[in-house]
Amino acid sequence: MKTSRIICSECEAILSVHAEACHACGYPVVSRGQPALPDENETNVAPLREYKLMQLAGIAMSCAGFAAVLADALVIASVTVTVGVGTYMTGLLGAWWNSAE
């Protein structure tokens, strides 16, 4: 007798049809075509990671602007620092706005 198997929609592990959650990642198994609802305590980490990367890019640009000050390239320095600070602040605001607190 052959048992039916399904694939986890989150990590693509092979599961039994009778499984309630994935044994590999713990994601709830979708049954009868209905999407599983996320837990209330579960936060979506991907957008927050993008905003952290924006913050790091802003810091890097600001540091490059400060290095341009040392090279007496004041116009480039002012533009780079302004864009860097703006990028950093956008990352902070986006992370705050999308946080689940």
C-alpha cells in the first residue's frame, strides 16, 4: 500500500498527508487548499532585514562622505553624507513602521 505524500509550502520537505506541521521547519500544513494562518506571535522577518540593510547602506555612505571631507571634496562629501543619512533614516522609519510591536 502506497502512502500519499505532500510537499511543505515553506521549505519543500516531503511530508505525510496526515502531518499537521512540517517536521523540518515547523510550518503548519495547508489542508484542503486553504492557506495556513500565521501565529499572532510570528513576525515577518524579511521586510525588517531589508530595512536593516538600508540602515547599513546609509552608514556606509555617510562614512564615505566623511572620508571625502578628508580628501577636500566638499561637494561630493555633502551629497554623500546627505544621501547616507537619508537612507539610514528611511531604514529606521521603515523598520519602526513594519515592526509588530
